[in-house]
Amino acid sequence: MPSFLTRSLFVFRKLLVGAMIAAAVALLVFGPRAGDKLPKDCVIVDYWEKWTGDEEAGMRQIVDDFNSTVGRDKHIFVRYLSTSGIEQKTLVAAAAGAPPDVAGLYNQDLPQFGALDALEPLDEMAARHGISARQYKKVYWDECHYDGRLYGLVSSAYDLGLYYNKTIFRDRAGALRAAGLDPDRAPRSIQELDQYAKALNEIEPSGRINFAGYIPLEPGWYAGYTCIWFGGSWWNETTHKFTFTDPGVVRAYEWIQSYSKRLGAQQVAQFQSGFGAFASPQNAFLAPTVAMEQQGTFFAQFIHNLKPSMDGQWVAAVFPSFDPKLKDATYCNCDVLAIPRRAKHPEEAFEFIAFVNRQDEMEKLANLHCKISPLAKISPGFLRHHSNPYIRMFDDLAASPNAHPTEPVPILPEVNDELLAFTQQLSLLQVTPEEGLERIQVRLQQKYDEFMEDQRQRHLIR
Amino acid sequence: MVRIHSEARAFLRGMAFLSPWLIGFFAFTLVPIALSLYYSFCDFTLLQPPLFKGLANYRYLANDPIFWKVIGNTAIYAVMALPFGLLTALGAAMLLNLKIGGQSIYRTIIFLPSLVPTAAAAMLWLWLFNAKLGLINVALHALGFVNPPGWLTDARWAMPALVLMSFWGIGNTVIIFLAGLQDVPRELYEAANIDGATTFDRIWHVTLPFISPVIFFNLIIGIIATLQIFAVPYIMTQGGPARSTYFYTMYLYDNAFSYLKMGCGNAMAWVQFLIVLVLTALAAWSSKRWVHYEGA
């Protein structure tokens, strides 16, 4: 005869199992359901975008604007999806025949994707919507083209300037004046930048760097375009040849390496390893462990969000050039909206892209992202109310004749990887600029020529 | 006739039960492998039909200095991580096999790190190896080292750093060694004691021969794992500094998914397969001399 305890345990186990099954059934029947509530009589346009956080929130407002106005009238509903690895996912989805209707790519993806016939050319659709070069700053219109075809339109744009911490300049005014420098303004040439950096450095007798006036490779995202400020370029669009041995390019990398030579390669590497993540209060400029940094228009928003106590303590200026006669040089970059090949609803997708490129919506998004407008026409209110107090300077720079776009090279991922590895070798003093640039010129030219030959065999070159 | 008919029906019934697996095997394993071999002889960007180019991809790799660089890096990593990893795991297993108090706690401590997801472990070690703020260098400073290594920022130390980090995940290997050690008959140790064997003699003449099949298994698994290293350096160093931790599988990934040279990526995959095959065959051939199976 089972004891009372045994019977009780048996009953308890049965009740427990019963309760678990009941809970599972209840969850299945009444539990949360995935998926948006999509309108039934609309064409659903799938829009994949790389943005998260504040940038995603900003773009979602534009999507909501479209869905509640033009989209409602034309029975189009844009469904936003935030995804990482946007380039690879778009390509794989396109290869599988199931791409999104709109892909939010980087401008540097356009040459590769365009060369591989992965995107719909937008020339005809743009012409039908009255979109033309006249409406854009030249540099951004150029960024959206490859081989004479329009493959995307800008969603957000920025360019580069020099951010400096004016409080640190003021606090160390004595050291700056002793070096013959003005603490109340930014450096006006590369040579002056080096002098400011030297005067502001704090280095222990052992060589350990505690504070740096400037480090060329912080953040290092734009190192491949440093040659712009040295009057050089590593790509000749006319001859389709790499020109890494251009004197301006060599001078730029000599300058980058000069900091490792002066401060010590390992000392610089160790110093940089102590920097926190870009989007954190331990960012080198915010900590602060550097006094000056080359950054984009959007940096003002990061400063405000991550370290509001720094508001009003920084200044943005034109990044100085090696030759003072080279005025208002900058590197321009942007995010683009493109339509992958075999997208199900290209016409509807372009309606959304055209909407984003309207002046009012573009300025709204640029404000939310703290970026400039790529459009030639700007409303006075946009400049007055922008969250970056130096927006006028950044806007003027993008319209300058020395505003430089991303090079339209279809093997740009390989170029970027080679340049990154080369820059690291350079900063570790493993290679001289001349020999490293010579080597990558030969290697990349060969890769480019092979790529173009393959494209010819595929009849993809016009 | 009736018998053949019933045998055929039994066979068909068996195949019907096997068919889900067979269909899956063909569709998701065999056909992709065959296509991969074909694509390795093509220029294939994923977006256009493959263009047959014969041995062009293999010739390209043979002349590519980065290809040889990544092979060198992967070989150096394997030579450093594999033997030291096996020795460390075996040593840990021998210690965990001792009859002491808290044995299960020590075993748990050794095994737990291997349960941590790779990305989380990589982020943790990224900070441990931080040249300025990392705990390792803070400890080295405290011990009087004025200029500790730059670890992941120094091309000379980045590889040793990754090798050190690989010891963090020896838990699985330790468990397998432990299982093998517990299978060694106690009578052999007792007989050795009677013959006056020292601790070293017992390990060398009793333990190691008896667990040699386990060592062989871990060696093969280790060869495959070290030659395929990807996630940790991808997260921690992205191949830097200056390609000092740029490994074979990372270059394969870049070729296939960044540069869209799927043909080249497939060729690299087949080269890697052949290398692993040759090394495994070599290990299997050598095992005749040093692996002793019970009952053989």
C-alpha cells in the first residue's frame, strides 16, 4: 500500500505536469503574435536599413510620414527593417531572388553593386519624378553614380571637419603661446596642426602617452582619404588606374607615419588601445584623451547625447591642408537608398526614395541625424535650427570645389582592406610609405584589371 | 519469387523511412559540396551565372601573397595552440582525476568557460588584453614589469595572445581526457607500484598508452578546430594589427562575402579541406606507432 507521502508526490507531479501543459496551451492560443498590422489594400515595400538607435528612430519618422501621406494616397506601405550586415544580406537576398524593395546601403557599396548588376539603374525613374543633378550638391550627385548610371539616391550625408576642445586650448594657452600658437583658433595648415598637437601632448619620461593633442589614426575611419588634404588622389577616373604613388598620397602617409616615429609606434598603439568605444562617453574626444579629432557633421549629436557637459566646449573648423592654397578641402560621404535587382515593387520603392529626397523630408532627416543636406537648395530654418552649431561651415564645405567623393572603384572592399592593413603596418613602422604604396598599387591594379576582364566576358561593361 | 518480392518491399519500406534524411543529405550536403567543387573552377559572384575558368582561381591563390600569409598565420597558430592546448587539457584532466575534496567544484570551474558563447568570451578577453587598462597588464605592472606586452596592439604579441585565449576553452577536451583516464584499470597502477615505478613511469608507461586513443581523437579534433579558427580573431582583431592575426578562414570569408569572389572562396575551401585531409591522414598513419587500442 503506497504511503501518504508517495501518493502525495504522485498527485503533485501530475498537477505540475498538467499546469505546465495548460500554460503552454494558453501561451499558444493567447500569447503574443509576431508581425506588423499591415494594411490590406496596399503594396508592401520592404525597406532594409542598417540604422539602429537614434538614427533608426529618425528614419522611422520619415517612413511614418510617407505612409501617412503619399503612401496612403498611392496605396503603398513601407515596412522598415533594421538589419546588420546590410551589404551582404542585400546581396545574398538578391542572389536568392528575394531582395528587399529598398536597401539602405553605404555610398561605397554602389560601385561594387553597380558593376555586378546587383542594383536597378534609377535614371529613368528619377527623370520621371523630375529629379536631376541640378537639385544636388555635385559631390553627392556624383556619389550616387557608377559608370555614368544612377544607382541610388542619398538618404543622409555628411562631410569632415576638425573638432577641437576649446576648453583644453584655453587651459593650456600658456603652452600654446610658448610655441607661438594662438589658443583661440584652430590650426590652419597641417604643419600648424602638428605644432598644436606637440604643444598639447602629455608624455611621461618613459614615453607613455597620457594625453595627445592629435593622433591621425583616431578614429582612423577616413585614413584612406587623408591624401585629399595633401592634394593627392589614389584613383584616376579617366585612365582607370590606381595612383597610390602620387606624391600627394605618399606625403599623406608619410605624415601619418611621422606621428609613430615621433611618439613611438608601441606607445601610440598602447595609447589608442585605452580609448573607449566611439559611441560611449569614453570616446577619445569625450574622455577627453585627445584635444583634436577629424570627424563628421554627426559627431555633434554624439557629443550632446553622450557627454552633454561638453556642449559649448568644442569647436568645429575646416580640417587644414598641407598646402594652405588648397582651401576648404573635405571628404564627403553619405548613405544611399537603392533598389536591388529583381525587387518585387521597384516603382513603389522609388516613390519612397523620391519622398525621402524631397527638400522638407531630407532636411527633417538631416536634422534628426545631425547631418547636412545633400541638396543644393537649403531652407534658412534648416541652418538656423540645426543641432550642430557649425552646420553652415559643413554645408559650405560640401559645396566647395575641393569636396571629394568616395572613389568609384568596383573593388572598393579590397582597396579598403589593403589600405587598412597598410596603414597598420605604417603606424607600426614595419614599412615605408613608398614601398608599401608601390606594393599595393601593383596588387590592386592587377585585381582591378582581372575584375574588369571578367565583367567584359559577362558583357557587363558598356 | 514471393521472398524476393517481400525483400524488395522491406527494402522500400526502409528507404521510405530513410528518405527524409536522404533527401536532406542530398539537398543540403551532397549537392552543395558538388556545386562548391564546380564553383571553385569558376568566376562566380553569386549574382550572375558562374563563368568557367578552369584552374584560374587556384593559380590566383598560388600567386597571392595574402594567401600564403594567412596559411603561415594559421600554421603558426596551430603549431602553438594545438600541442600546448592538448598538454594543458591533459594536465588539467590528470589533476581533476585525483581523489580530493571539492573535485566536482574544480571540474565545474574548468568546464564552465567552454559554455560561454564565443562572442562574449572574445569581448571579455579583448578587455583583459587591453594594453593600457587590461587586467593582465595591470597585474604585470604590479609585479614590476615596466613595459608589458602590447598584446593585441603589437604584431609580435597578438598571435600569442590568441593562443593564450584558446586555453580558456579547454573544458571539452578536459572532459574527454577525464573520461579516458577514469577508464584506466587500477590494477595496472598497482602492478606498476609493486614493480617500483615512479609517478613519471606510471604516467609514461601506463596512463599515456592506455588513453592514447583519446589523445588521438583530441588531436584530430584539435587539428580541424585550429585550422578553421575564425570567430575569435574576427571579433577581437579583425586580422590586425597589420594582418598578423589574419587567418585562413577569415580570408576565405572576405573573398566570398566581401569581395564577392565566390569562386575563389570555394577554391580556398577545397584547399583547406585537402590540407585537413592530409594532416588527418598523416596523424592516422602515425597512430599505428603510438595509439594502442584495448583488445588489439
